[in-house]
Amino acid sequence: MKTATLLKIAELIAEDSYKGHLTILRFTTHWKVFFGTPDMDTGKGREFVNKIYAFDSLDEALSNLIQYHFEGEE
């Protein structure tokens, strides 16, 4: 699936289930994506982001996020 399609699906899920919150982080060597917004004010957000699995590409990260969302609904 193309990146634009994956991003649109993730946006629709975020709007429908997470009050529109979708976070995409690009690091030097990897990507992290998740629904919601990290609490960076208290430092808990940094711990949360550290626990999120890292992916080599944005496509991989979005595909995993979408799959995880739908598996969690079953």
C-alpha cells in the first residue's frame, strides 16, 4: 500500500477513535507512530515514546499501527 493511503487510513482511525490524535516521530535511524499525544510536560511521554516499537520505514510503522488497531477490536 502507498504511504499516502496508509496515512489516510491512520488519520481516519485517529479521527474516529482517538479524538484525531496521531503522532508520527522520525528519528535518525527509525520511525515511531501511535494514536494519541505523549505527555511531554511531565516526562511520562518520553518514557512512553521509548517503549514504542521502532520501524525502519514510515510505511512499516503505519501498517503495524493500523493492523494493531484492528486486531485490538476483535
